[in-house]
Amino acid sequence: MNERAYPRWLRLAAPGLVGLATLLAWHLIVTLGQVPVYLVPAPLVVLGALASDWALLGASLLVTLKITLLALGLALVLGVLVAFLFVQSRLIELSLFPYVVLVQVTPIVAIAPLIIIWVKDPTAALVICATIVALFPIVSNTIVGLRSVDPGLVDLFRLHHASRWQVLLRLRIPSCLPYFFAGLRVSSGLALIGAVVAEFVAGTGGTGSGLAYQILMSGLQLNIPRLFAALLLIAATGVVLFLGASLLARLALGRWHESEMRNEYEPR
Amino acid sequence: MNSCAEQVVRTEAPLVRVRQVSKTFRGGVRALDPVDLDIERGEFLTLIGPSGCGKSTLLRLIAGLVTPSGGRVDVAAGASRRAFVFQTPTLMPWASVADNVRLPLDLEGTTAPEARERVAAALARVGLQEFSRAYPRELSGGMQMRVSIARALITDPALLLMDEPFAALDEITRARLDRDLLGLWTGTPLTVVFVTHSISEAVLLSNRVVVMSARPGRLLDAIRVDEPYPRERGFALSERHARLCAQLGGLLEAASGAGPDE
Ligand SMILES: Nc1ncnc2c1ncn2[C@@H]1O[C@H](COP(=O)(O)OP(=O)(O)O)[C@@H](O)[C@H]1O
Ligand SMILES: [Mg+2]
């Protein structure tokens, strides 16, 4: 598969143009068609709401961001620990993995009310929900990564009498990194989804200040421009998280892994 | 069994003595029936045989990567340093060429300045001094194999075990690597055990070629290639070479017939 290498400016300009065209079409349809603002507000109206309600929305953004990042960090630490535990022995994995899957396949909306009842602190409850959602890709990818070591390299390390520690540091962890980062990229999005969903479930009983809460209240008050503005912030947060995870992956793997290879590094 | 080996009078004990070594894998695959083999100091010994006959298994037994089901592998005191070159380059993709080559030194805890010096020397020996900062993916298959060889040689091993190292390379690259390998070995005390399924490569490189039978593997016959080193370029095209290849081909055919497959 030899993909054509488009110049960098085009790779940025193409999606940018699509975005602009969509916004323009949206604007024209809404204004020319005289769509009422409580159904679909025009893009500029949404921007206006974002600016005028920034004090409210900005604070909510911080709350959601805090929950998302805490959950992502927790999922990262827990996920890696669980993965290391599982690869220690097949028996451990065999006995515990089904339950990890069980937690993963149970919809968070169904578990969230219980967690919110059990955990007194609303922020902690939301973080736990979001962590549950974000955990699985990190666990499963890290397990696969820790297992997918080149058997020839394992032989080589054995031949040179490497210690368990050297095998772990110099072989297993580096082999695992591409898988881990693929998991992290998925989990960063999931942590946000988990945070928003949990806040919806918590409703007014939750912290009462995240972006989901703003969407909920704006909907009740038919303040649709603000609802759109909050939506826009959530989407933007998702994109930033994804880009952040991708950047981390590029920094860590940059030069060697194929998923991060660029055209400069064609074989000589 | 090795009638040729017995004709040669040697004062020194063999570097490796394989005595009645057999291997049956878990699950009951009988890979190797009891095998006797003496590996002489400084020789270039090639194992050849039908695929699946246990060549890799025998090599891994000699390397100590596999424990025998029966028998013993005795290694002379001076040969504790063994190096292995696999069929694929087996490099760490996340490490530069230099870091790949110095891995054995890092595992042994060699100091940084000494390691740097030895890496530079090892890369120079395989002609890759300019590529020390490159990454494996940026190199061709032949160059990756050179890195693998540099890594094997960096610990100054007494015994170099090579498992079909050039089998995946194109004909021209393989011929060049064959020649360079001979150049690296000639005049050194290094002992090489080389596995190949190419008859002409076996004759071109070795002092001695041992033919193995189809599974369960046994050592059938050995031929000696009494062509002095360094070998002339013309040797590969000579009548002597062709005659030895024909002889070896005959032995190999008999060996393949001895087993169930092919
Ligand atoms: N780790 C293993 N477990 C079970 N069977 C094996 C293992 N390694 C090799 N074998 C079997 O032993 C036989 C000899 O294998 P091998 O030494 O790789 O042959 P060769 O290198 O001559 O092609 C083959 O039938 C192979 O399937
Ligand atoms: Mg083999």
C-alpha cells in the first residue's frame, strides 16, 4: 500500500475547507430558511452564546476536563498495573479476565446510578464512572503488547544471560509501547464520554457544574445556543485529548514504529 | 559417522562435543534422534538437510537455548561465549543500529567508553560505520543482517551459530554476504556452525558439511571441502565445486528419502 504523499498544507487545508463549507451552508440554511433559534441556532449565534456565557461555560469546561483527566490518569495507572498482573501468569488472566470484560460490556449508564449512590463525593463518583469506561482499551492493549515480544529477541536476551529485570526494561516495555499508545488514544476519548455520560446520569444530584449539566439545563430552559456552545466545547475537548495522545505517541515512538512512520523514513 | 573428521589428526580437543543428544518436544514431536558431533576449533561447519529435520533444534541445543531430552553437549572452557545469528535479523526496532549492536555489551555491563569503541569497530567490520545512527527500518534486508552479524561478533565469541541467516535475501545480496562472512572468519580462531538449505552455499563456505536426515533428525554423512582459504572467486564456478555439489546433492536426496515428507 503506497499511499500518495500529499503536501502538508493540503492535508491541513482540505479538512479546513470542508469545515468552512459546512459552516457556511449551515449559516445560509438557518438564516434563509428562517429556522427558529430554539431549533437550530446559526453558527454565529452559537459563538455569541459561547462568548456571553463564557464565565459559566468556562467553569463547566474546567470541571469536565478535571474529571476526564483524573479518570484518564487513573485508568492509565490501573490499566497498566492490571495488565502487568495478568501477564505474570496465564492462571491469573484466565481467572480474572472474564470479569474485566463483564465490567466493560455492562453499559456505564446502568452502573452509574449505583456508584453515585455509593460514593458520597460527587466528583469521585464521576471519576470512577469515567475510569471504568476508559480502562479496558489500556488493559487489553497493554496485555497484547507485553505478550507480543519477538521470540527471537527473547532468545537473544537469554543467550546473553539477561536478568528478568533487563528483559522487562529493555525488551517487554519497549515492545509494548505502540500497543499501549494505541490504547491510550482510544481511552482518552472514552474518558471524556464516561465523564459526560456519568454527569448526565447524576443530573442535578451530581456536582452540578460540568458541561453535561449545562447541556441538561440549557435543554430544560430551551436555551439552545448555549446548549450548542457546550456541545462545541465537549467536541473540542475530545479533539484536543486525541491530539494530545497522538502527540505523546509520536514523541515516544516517533522514529521507529510503523504507525508513526513518515515518508522521510523510506528504506534506503 | 564422520569418517572425514576421523582422518584429520588433531592435537586439541574439540570445541564442542555433542554426545547422544536427542530432543523430543512437549507434545511428542521427535525432532532429533541421538546425535554425536564434534565441532573442531576454528572450523566452518555447515549443517544441511530437508526442512523440519531438526537443524535449528540442534543449533539451539548447542547454544543452550534448548535443553536436550537425552545426552550431553560439552563445551570446552574457552567457548562459553556463544553468539547466534537468526534467520531474520531480529533487531530491536526502537533502537538505533549502534544501540542494537551494543546490546550484548549492555547486558553484560560493559562500561560506556569501551562499548562505544567496540561498537564502532564491529560496525566497521561489516561495513556499516556510517549507519550507526540509522534505525533498522531504514535499512535494507542485507544491511539489517549485517547489523545482526556485527551484534553477534561484538562479544568476541569463540563459537558463532548461524541459522539460515541469508535464506530470506536475494541471490546477489546473499552472494555478497557469503563472501564477506568468509572474509570475517578467515584467519581468525572463530568457529562457525552454519545452517543452510543451499547446497552451493554449503560447499562455498565450509570446511565440512554434515547432512541430516528427515525427521526425526540424525546425522547421516559428512563431506569435507579441502579447498584452501581465502577461496578464489572462481571456486564457485569451478569443476571441483560442481563435483562437490553433486556429491552433496546425492547425499541430500538420500537423506530426504529416508523420512516421511518430501
Ligand atoms: N518449540 C517446539 N515445540 C514443538 N515442536 C517443535 C519446536 N521447535 C521445533 N519443533 C519441531 O521439531 C521439528 C524440527 O524443527 P527445526 O529444528 O526447526 O527444523 P529445521 O530447522 O531443520 O527446519 C519440526 O517438526 C518442528 O515442527
Ligand atoms: Mg530451521
